Amino acid sequence: MDADLSVSAASAAPESEVARKRRVHGMLKQYYGINDEGKVAAEEPESRDPCDINGPHFDPELYLNKLRKECSLTELMDQESLMVKQIRSLDSDMQTLVYENYNKFISATDTIRKMKNDFKKMEDEMDCLSANMAAITEFSARISGTLQDQHAQITKLSGVHTLLRKLQFLFELPARLNKCLELQAYAQAVSSHRRARSVLQQYSHMPSFRGIQDDCHAIMEQLAQRLRQKFRDGGSSAKDLSECVELLLQLDEPAEELCDKFLSHAQSRLEADLQGLEAELREAGPASGPTALLDPSGKPSAAPVAGSPADSVSPMTNPFLSPTSRMDILEFIDRGCNEFVSNLCLVIASYQELFINRPQEGDLASKNIPQMASGKLHSFVDSLATRYFSLVERRIQEEKGVGDNSLLVRALDRFHRRLQAISKLLPGSAVPSQGTEIVVQAARERIRQYLSALQSFYLDSLTDVRQALAAPRLSVGGSAVPASGTLLGSSSGGKDAAPSLPELLSSLSASILNQIKSVLASVHLFTAKDITFSNKPYFKGEFCSQGVREGLVVSFIKFVCQSSRHFCESAGDRGGSTPPALLLLLSRLCLDYETSTISYILTLTDEQFLVQHHVPVTPVTALCSEAREAAQKLLNHYVKVQGLIISQMLRKSVETRDWVNTIEPRNVRAVMKRVVEDTTSIDVQVGLLYEEGVRKAHSSDSSKRTFSVYSSSRQQARYAPSYTPSAPMDTNLLSNIHKLFSERIDIFSPVEFNKVSVLTGIIKISLKTFLECVRLRTFGRYGLQQIQVDCHYLQMYLWRFVSDENLVHFLLDEIVGSAAHRCLDPAPMEQSVIEVICERG
Amino acid sequence: MEDDAPVIYGLEFQARALTAQTAETDAIRFLVGTQSLKFDNQIHIIDFDDENNIINKSVLLHQVGEIWHMSASPADKSVLTTCYNTTSDSRVATSAAVWRMPKEFESGTHESPDDSSNNPQALELLCHLDNAAQGNMACVLWEPMGDGKRLVSLADNHVALWDLEASSTKATVSSSATLEGKGQLKFTSGKWSPHHNCTQLATANDTAIRGWDLRSMSQNFCQQRGLSANPSQPRRAAQDPSRCLWGEKKNSTRLLFFPRVWSVRYNHSHDQLVLTGSSDSRVILSNMVSISSEPFGHLADEDDLSDGEDNHQEEKSKEPLQDSIIATYEEHEDSVYAVEWSCADPWLFASLSYDGRLVINRVPRALKYRILL
């Protein structure tokens, strides 16, 4: 039954079997009071419970009593059956355990018995082995003893063998060298000879060796001769050459001579490169005239390939190429870099390897070769680099077009970058710094070119503006004439032409600004991050502040101001060649520059170039004040020119008339109407560009009433004494007293930047001229009356343009006064009649 | 170092004509002619006593008309010419005449102001320069440094060279020329060059300057001035046409600073000193080194002026930067129509404004010493 149970349990589930076993173990352990550590866990609280059936202190009596007391019958029944079941399972468990233990014990006994047998066999085999080992040791000792003397003999024999082989090498050397010579395996020959040389030297007292040595010498001499020949021929590449030099050096050739030869040979080859470049330049020279006009980006792609070999031979052979074979500068520099600079680097590198950096061997070291060699190298490199630089400079100078700056910058960058290789090879050389100098020079030149380009652009756009101004002016002239007297007509005639003024101004300033920006962008390429020379101190500091800011931007602004001033000054020689509208426009432009544009441009520049000002630079305020000064000058000049135009009309009108014998005035003279019209159109023109400005407060309806008061009372009073011949002093006295009370008028006082001030200036000039002309004439009665009428008419219309109408009053007053004074028969016209005539006009 | 205050003299009438008494080299004497349509015009002889800053005046009557231009003979102190307006039956014509001052005036010793002002004496007419055919006389010029025998008159568009007889009582036209051109051209001013044996004459009409060769009476150069719109017809005066021209060119820019210049005079001895009178009632003394025949600060040598033409080229190369306004005189209250250097004292000048105010001023002492030393 036990086996049956265990089998069934094992077959059912091995895991549960194990688990069950563990549980059984645990229960047993618990029963015997052994916990996992194998100690008796006596004092566990629950085990003290006498009712715990598994506890050690179980009291059956108590338990039974308890059950009986607590449980019902059915529960007791259940409890009883449960207990029976448990007891049964415990019994079976115990049986199983006992059985297992027994089995294990039996198998252990079997194993121990088997081991005992095996060990005995092993002990016998070990004994046998140790006996064998002893025998081997004995034999070996015996053999080495016998072989001792033979070994020494063999060593000696092998020594003799090597010696013989060396001797054979020596004897064969001449033949071998000859063969090498035939095969041109010079390196092998030299190395062979070197190996033999010291030996031959040592044993040269023996005749046989001496013969060999002599032979060798002769052969080597021949070889050296050939090497020199090869060296001189110079057809070979740099690598061959350096090999050649190395061999010669090993043959104890004098190093200095070799250096010279090497360098002169290298020079001839580099010179060929340079000549190629020069031929390129020369060829480009005559062709530069027509091609300079071409877009530099349209580069001839095939030309360099086809042209370069032919160029170096003779530029005359292919005349067809000359117009198209002009390389752009990038290609030129590229060619220079690839041919000259890389060859130069190669030469430097091989030279240094040969003469400077070689491990110093006994006899060579004493001659101080590296110093001598590097001195030679430096002067060599310097002289060649100078020539190269002069070529590059010439080429750069030919780069005149300002169209595409990136090409130049890239070329310069490449140029500069390749020179860095030289600086790495030759740390102390001045070549890279010279190269940087060239780059700097080119950058400076570039800035100059940009400045002149900007200037010519400015002048061109001024010419455009001038043309634009000239075109509509003609149409105005046509339209303004028929507008007879009505202010509306003339002002609308002015408007046809005038609206283009603000547009012209804005387009002019915008195009200039754009041009400046694009130039700045082009120049900015010089300082781009990926350009190697941009981190040179010049490009960080001076280029930005002195070059771009001062040399380009500030100079340009100054140029603008200066050329504006030039317009004012040169007008004297060239007459009214500058249209007044242009003066006005430029004045506004300069004013705009003063208020905003200059600071904007400079801020833009400073931001783009991160200018750090080590040296004092032109401050914005200085430029602004210069611009303001120019604006002021232009405006003053505008006032003068316009004033003089009107003055001229007035003057002609006064001078060409016979004032003594004129008829009684019926009309306002046409000239006065024309003056008013012109003034109105000037008013419109100025109003387009300048603000209104402030006037002095004047009485509400000042146009008529004031004038009537003035002409009836004051004027009458003024020349009343003239025709009552009392004392001659009175006239002067009166006019002087009058002058005492009126302010002195400064005719050419500076004009302010507003419309009213401008017109005031123009009117002042015109009226003053009128006055002066009147004083030169003699008037009859009706002449005076005509002047009266004209002045009244002017008064009616001109007051509205000026800042202080009293000014107009005063000047007109003076004119009428002077006319009266110069009148043979001063009888003034009735004020009412004057008014009627003027109204009618 | 304070400068002497200007001396001011007032005339009763309006006046435009002013001249220095050319033949007088000892006393500082100016002649002023008045303009009045209604009263008898006068010629005021102004003697300036340099040491005491006192003015002595004498008045002569000039009854024929108002005086527009006046010039004094370089040879005879008492002889002068005037251009004057006459009005007859509502026709105004300008003519010219040669006059002689009464004996007692010519030397300037006549000092009885009460006497003369109360009872002014009249000028003695020597001869008329009869020019009815030629039009209105603009100005009459004496041959500089000559013997007072030759005159040039400018009338409308005619130039005429006159020969005076020994007694100056008869004048005959020896040659004449006409200015031809578009429109109605009129001479406004002229000046006789003292160089080249006095064969050169410079004239101004409107804004053009012309040079004439008096031997052939032909025009030998013409410079259309750029500032054609300037109505003020600056009255040019120069010792020498080329210098005049040159000065003109240079001045065209400066003219903007001298608005409406009516009269320009070079100092006779130091030709970098230029005096201008203008209608803004200012007199401006400027230092035009650029047109000077001698470097600034160099001792003036009057004889050097003879080779002014040759210096001319060198002058161009000189820096005109030192051109500057030395002083502005604002004593006038009306337009200044005439300025004149004194013949006796090269550092003294007079200016005349329309209201009849004559002001005598001096070159600032500091500048004077800088030029001399």
C-alpha cells in the first residue's frame, strides 16, 4: 500500500510530491521542535497553547474537554473524522520516510566498497611511472655529455661560413655594382656599397681588398657621375630628384652644393610654373579691355584646359584663344595654388626631409647642415614667393569689376589657405604674412572700388532724377501758360509734374540704400566665418572699422554731402544747369539722411561687422551735422535760384519799360500775374517735400484790409511832403524815422526746413530786386501809378506764402516809396481805383 | 588793439556816385555826387583828416542833373567827369561831361565850410562828351596813370575812346565799337586795365564780362558769367582784365555770400583785399588770397603788379582756402551802391549808401600789420 501510494503520488505530479515531502518534513521538524537552524524553538508563544494539536504542550484532556464544551455533535463528528484522516496520512508518511532512508544507506555502503578496489590499482601504476622517469634522466645526462665537444665545432664552422659569405659579397661587389648600374638600380648599388665601405676601408692595407676597393670606387664614381647627370638634366619629378639627392648625400657629396643644386633645379621648375602664370596674365592683359565688360561669372570653361599647355610654350601660337581664354581670378589662383604653391610645398617638404630633418649621422652632423640648409631654403622660398605674390597682385589689380565679389573672396581665401601649408612647413617664414598682407591689400582695394562704384551709382541716379525732372517740366511749361491768372489753373498745372517729386525722392533714397546694403553684403563676404583670413586681426578690427565703416560708409555719406554742396558751388560756373527741383530734392534727401538714414546705415554696418572701435571713428553726430549743413546749403541755394528766376522776370519788366511816358494803368501787368503763378507753383513744389512750418499770427482777414490801411494812410503820409517842396530834408527824415521803427530785414537769412520759410526767402529776394530796379529808374506820374497797382496786386496774393506778412508790407511799401521818390510828377492813384483794377485782373 | 571808429558823414540827398580823387596822393579825399530829381544836385568834396578823425567838406553845385557816375582825372586834381540824367519834355537821357572844380577846391586847402555851404559854387564846364547818337551814358573812365588826355565812355551798347585837347575843353571820338549780341545789350560798368600800356578795357553788361583791345577796338575775350540770374549786376572793378575775369570766376561762389553786390574794389596796393558794397546795406572787406598777385603776408610791391598776367597761372595753383571775410561793416541803413579805396592811404576806404550816408573805415590794424610784416 505504501509503494502504491508513493508511485501514485510520483506519477501524479512530481512537483506536488516534492512540495508534499517538504511539508511533511516541516511538520516533523515542528513536531520535534527543530526549526530550520536545527535548534529547539522552545519558547514560541503559540506552542504553549495546550489546545494546539501540533504544539509540544498539547494536553489531550484539555483539548477534548474544550471540544466537548464548544462544539456541537455534528462538529464533533466532523472533527473526529478529520483527525482520523490526519492520523492515517501521518502514518503513511512516516513509513515512506523510513523506507527511503534505508535504501540510501544500502547504496552508500555499496559505493564505499567499490572505491576501495580502485585505489589499490592506481597505486601500482604510479610506482611503475616513477621508475621509468629515473631511467630517462640517466639517459639524457649521458647523451649531453657525449655531444659537448661537437657543438663547439659547429659554432665555429657557422662563423666561418658567414665570414666567407661576406667575403664573397665583397668579391662580387664590383660586379654587382656594375649590374646595378646597368639596371639603374642606383639605390641598391649605394646601399650595397655603403655596407661594404667601412670594411674595405678597414682592410685596405691588404692588396686584394685594395683592388676591390679601387674597383668599387671607380664604379661608385661613375654612379655618382650618372646621378649628378640625372640631377642636372632635371627632367625627373620631384620624387625622383629627392631620391637622387638622398643617394648623393649618402655618397658623401658636399651637402651645401647639393642644397644649391637641388634648389636651383627646383627653382627652374617653379619658375616654369610662374612663367605659365605670367603668360596667363600677359595674355589676359590685352584682352581685358573687351572682356572686362563681360559678366565675370560667364567664365570660359574650356579655355584653361586647352590654353594652359600652349600658354606656357608660347602665347602666340593660339591667337584664337586669347579673347576667350581669360581666366577668372578664381581659376587663376587655383592654377597658381595647384601648380606653384603645391610644387613649392613639395619642394620644401622633400628638402626638409633630405637636408634638415634627417637623423644626424656622425660626419654629417658635425657640418651643421640643418642650419645652413634652412637658411638657404628660406631665402629660396622668399625670393620665389615674392615673384609669385607680384603676379598675384597684378592679377588682383586687374579685378576691377565690382559685380561678383564672392569670386574674389573665394580666390583670396584659397590663396590664403594654401599659404597656410607653407607656414606649417616653414614655421619661421615671412611668406604667409606677406600673403596676408596681399589679401589685406586686396580687401582695401576692393573697398576703394566699392566706394567709387557707389559714388558713380549715386551720380548716375542723380542724372536719372535730373532726366525725370526735365521731362515733365516741359509739359508744365505748356500747361502753365494758358492758365491765365487763375491760381487754380496754375496749381493744377504744377500738380501734373510735381507728384513725381516725392516718388523720385523715395525711389532715389531707396535705391541708394539698397545699393549700400548690397555693397555691405558683398564686403561682408570678407569676414565670413568660413574664410580663413577672416580671423586675422586686420579683418577683425581695422577692416571693419577703418575700412568698411570709415572708408566705405562714412566716405560715401561724406561724398553725398560734398556732391550736394558741389551743386551749390558749381552753379556759379555752369549757370542754372542744376534744376531747382533737384536742389530741393537733394536738400530733402540730405535732411532725411540727417534725421534717420545715417544712423540707420551706421547701425546696420556696426551690427553686420561687429565693429570694435580701437581707433576713434567718425561719430554719427558729426555726419548728421554735415548732412544737415549740406541740406541747409542746398535749400539756401534753392531759395536763391528760385528767387533769382523771379527776380529776373521783375527786373526785365522794370528795365525794359519807359516809365516816364507810360499810359495810365488799366491792368495789373502780366509779369506780376506770372510772378504770383510761379510763386504758387513753387509753393506746391516745396509743399510736396517739406512741411508747412509756422507763420506769425496775423489778423483774421489780413489780405485786404491791412493793405488798404497801409496804402491810404501810411503811404500817403510818406510821400506827401515830396510834392510840396518844403525842405529837402523831410523825405529822408521821414523815411529814416520809419526805418528806425521797422525791423531791419535780412534778405539772405538762412532758411529753415519748412515751406513757409523757403517761400519767405524767395519772396524776400524777389521784392528786394524789384526795389533795387525801381531805384534805378525815373518815373512819370502813370509809371508810379502802375507800380502802385502792381504792388497792390502782389500784396493781395503774396502775404499768404510768407511767415510774417509785415515783411511783404514793408518791402512793397519801400518799393512804392522809392518809386514815388524817383517820380517826376508824383501823383498817387486813388486806393479805390487801385483795388478795382486789381479785382478786375 | 582797438580799431578807429568809423567816421560817418550824412548828405541831404540820395547818392550813388563816389570816387576818390585819383590825382591826389597826399590828402585823403573823396568826391560824392548826389541824386535828386527835384533839387540842384551837388558834388561833395570830403576831406578826411586822418590824424584827428575829422571830416572837412566842400560843396559844389552840379545843376545839370542827378549824378549817376563820377570819375576823377588821374592827372589833374581839379578835373572830373560825371554821367548825369537830364529830363526834358518827359524824356530822360543820360549824358556825360568833363568839369573843372574852382581853383580853391582842388587843393583841399579851402576850408571855409560855412561859406561854401551857404553859397555853393558851381562847377566849370569844360566840355560835353557829345554822345547823342550812342545813347545813355553809363560811365566814363579815365586812362589810368595817364596824362588825363584819354577817356573811354560806355553808353548803352557803345564803347567810345575820346581824346581830350590839352585844355580839356574839346573832346573828340577817336574810335568806337559796338557791342553786338542777342537782345538789347547795355553796358553797366567798366574798368580800364593799367597794364599793357593801358590798351585793355574790361566791361560788364548784365552778367557777361568782356575784354577790349583799345588799339583795334575789338573784343578779345568774353566770359559769360554763370550766375546769369543775379540781377544785381555787380559792378566789377579790377586793375587788369584777366585778373578781373579770374576774380570773377572765383567770386562767383563767394557772391552767394555777398548778395546783390553793387560795387567791388580791389585795393590798389594789396590786391588780396577786396571791398564789396551790397544792397543788404553791408560793406564787406574780404581777404581773397586766391586772387592775389602776391602771397598773403608778403610785403606788397606795387611794381610787381605789372606782371600780373604771368602770376596768374601760379595763382591758380595756390590754395584758395584762406579766402575769408575780414570784416563786415554795418553802419549803413540802406543799400550801399559805391565803395572806394582812398588813393592816398591804402588802408582807408569810403562807402556810400543810397540814403546819402558816407562812411569812412579802415582796414583792421591787426590785419594790416600781418600783411605788412
